[in-house]
Amino acid sequence: MKAYGKIDWAFAAGRIPFRTTGKEPEMNSHDKIAILNTSGEDALVELLIFYEDQSPIGTYEVAVEAKRLRKIRFNDLIDPEAIRLERNYSCFIKTSVPVVIQFSRMNTGQNANAEMGGMAFPADL
Amino acid sequence: MKAYGKIDWAFAAGRIPFRTTGKEPEMNSHDKIAILNTSGEDALVELLIFYEDQSPIGTYEVAVEAKRLRKIRFNDLIDPEAIRLERNYSCFIKTSVPVVIQFSRMNTGQNANAEMGGMAFPADL
Amino acid sequence: MKAYGKIDWAFAAGRIPFRTTGKEPEMNSHDKIAILNTSGEDALVELLIFYEDQSPIGTYEVAVEAKRLRKIRFNDLIDPEAIRLERNYSCFIKTSVPVVIQFSRMNTGQNANAEMGGMAFPADL
Amino acid sequence: MKAYGKIDWAFAAGRIPFRTTGKEPEMNSHDKIAILNTSGEDALVELLIFYEDQSPIGTYEVAVEAKRLRKIRFNDLIDPEAIRLERNYSCFIKTSVPVVIQFSRMNTGQNANAEMGGMAFPADL
């Protein structure tokens, strides 16, 4: 199967919620992206994190195997450094083969679950 | 009326919620897509489901009649095999005529309804 | 100012929630679109509603003045006929000048507010 | 790093919620956009606000530094004039260098948090 999607992606409104009230693990507050690699080749994914008040941090490197999906929780990105909770960030993503990327957030900080999500922006459209 | 939309679509962040507290059927947890076929020709829709830890499963075949909408709950896809609850998946969709596809999720797992949705990605843009 | 946007739009996952518990009018369950006309010319908007089990109904005609926004609640579309609650529908929209269209839903049917929304799909992309 | 994104953006379904029950500041009702400027050059951002029943107001001017993210709460735009709560508005955005823009809303008006968000529309696509 051929590679579908794009190699440059971005989303702007990142923020990992601090408060969480949901049952672990499926109702826990988080920010994440899902990366679909339809191609027959492994994808090397490089993430660069932008902030309001300092230079961008990165790159964070992640692999997505051929013909696989990979979900990345931003809470789990710790090298070169962790993203602090309740801090605004944006994410730019470059991949070695075209992929499809969707972001989502679950916020259970107020005794009820709120979910938000959509496709990331194919930045080099 | 002509066919509007695209023939290749994808979304990456699929996951069928396990917990549900809402009144059946309209407040029941689910993942779904809505497919709009504006054309005068029936659309043959082929879905391929990608996972994190095994080869893609499919194709699942669905028809959408000419000048009709069809909603597909992923809970209902059982041939060649059902999608397990609370398991991450991505979906690639190819259709015989251009269509418009939107995904959505209702999650009533925490005594309150959360909804998320947006257009799927036109994968061959 | 020039006209920004597109003249053909669609969204697929329409459904007007039946149950509502929110304080009127701002927390009332509804499906709607917002149409932005940046141009110096009034826009004639024609909506066609698609269903799962019958031929499309329309057109519904709405005007959006030059340099204005207009929100349309689907509950309010009654000519040629009303859209029944809790019935799946899709919407195709054609306008006389380019516009930008966003859909959204508020569902207060389970004692908590759920909101969903995103840009409609520029159908002739 | 090069500039990613577009210079013309719009979203149509703006509305700042009046009611808020969440803990300040992270669970407070608001409408906002996040602007990512990946380029090495500061971005001058001009916002124009459209209404249902009067001429557009603006421009509101905001700067986004090179290689930075900036979040703008519409509650905070007061020059040339504030946006009233619970009033429908649309927003057109023009920037001096390409950027990526995402809108989002948090509505805690009914004792539970609801979030909505997605990419703004690249208006000159």
C-alpha cells in the first residue's frame, strides 16, 4: 500500500491539563497525537515543541512502524526534556514518509470528561 | 448532482470507549463516521483498520446509496473481525465515487457526555 | 475586502439532539452552522439536506449580508420541511460568493454540556 | 527554520460564553486562538471581527515573536473595542509571515467542562 498523507504537520493549541479526576488509564487527562503510517516503510518522526516564552525544544524522535498506528502522549515525551503541565505549547512534526496525524485532548479536571480533537494541519499545504 | 468530495480518506485517533452511562441509543458511547454520497451513483466503500501491534485488518465493505448519507458505527464492523473496545486504531477509507466523510465520538463513560468530531483527512490531497 | 473561502461546502454528521437540560437560550441543544461572508456582496446560500432513507430535501435558501456573519440553527429550517430531531442528516451548501463555514453542536441532553465543532469541508477542493 | 502555514485564516463560529463555573484560570470559560510562528521573523497579526448586525470592527493588532507560540483570548481584545459576551462573531486573520492557527473554546457554564477546537480555515486555499 502506498504512503498516504503528508510529511509536515503542526498543531498550535497544545496544553496538558494538570487536574484529572477520571478512572485510570482510559479517563485520565492528557494531550496526544495519533500517527497513521499506511506505507510499507518505517517512519522516523521528529517533533519540535514551541513555547510562548523560550526557544523551541527538540527534536523529540519517535518511530512508527510500517503499516502501523502510533499514539504519543505528550506527557511521555521526556528527552531532551519534559513538557510542563498547564503550559501552552505548539508542535511541529516532520516525518520521513507521508503519514496522517490527528490530535486529541481529554480533560477530566472538573468531574466530567471533556474531549476535543481534529486533524492536525498539513503545514506545507 | 455531481459527486463532491474525495475518494481517499483517513483518520488516525480511533478508539471505541468501553464505559457507557448514557440512555440508549442516542447517548451510548461509540465511534462512528458519516459518509455523504451526493452523486447519482452508489458508492462502494472499503475500510482498512490499522493497529499499534499487528497488521492491518480488512477490507470491511459497505455500500452508500446514491444521494444518501450513511453512518457507520465501528462497533458494528464485524466481518472479517470485530474491533475490540478501548484499543487504539486508525482507519483508511477508499470509495468508488467521491464522498465527504466526518468522524465523531460520544463518550458517556464518566456520567457526563463528551463529544468530539471533525472532518476526516482527505488522504490524497 | 475580497471574498475569502469557498462556494461549495459540506458536512456529513448532522443530528439535532432531542434531549436538552440547559438554560435557554445559550445552553440549549442544537446543531448549527456559522457562515462568514467577508465580501462586499450579499451571499445567497442554498442548503440541500441528505438523509439515510429518502431523497434529499431542498433547497433551503438563506441570505448572508455583505461583511456579515450569519448563524443558522438547523432547528429553524422549516421550508420546504423541518428536520426531525435525532435523525441523521448531511448538508451540502452552495453559495453565490465565497464564504467560510463552521459547524457546531451543543448537546446538553445528559445534565452536562458537550460541544463539538470544526470547519465544514470545502467540497470542491 | 522556514515559515510553515498560511497568511490568511478565518473561523466563523466565535462566541465567548458568559457563564463560567470552573476554577480560575485554567477552567474558565473562554474563546481563544493559538498562533504558531515557526519562522525566524516576528509576525504582525491583524484580526478583523465580523458580526451579525453591524459592520466589522478592527483591526486588532497582535505580534507573535519569531519561533514562538502566542495564545490570544478574545476576552482580552479591547482596542478598538471589546467583544461582548454571548454575541456571535467571526474572525478573519491576516499575518505578515505564514503561521498555523487553531481555535478552541472552553465552556464551563453548566457545572461541567465542554471543550471544542480545531484548525482555523486557511481562507485563501
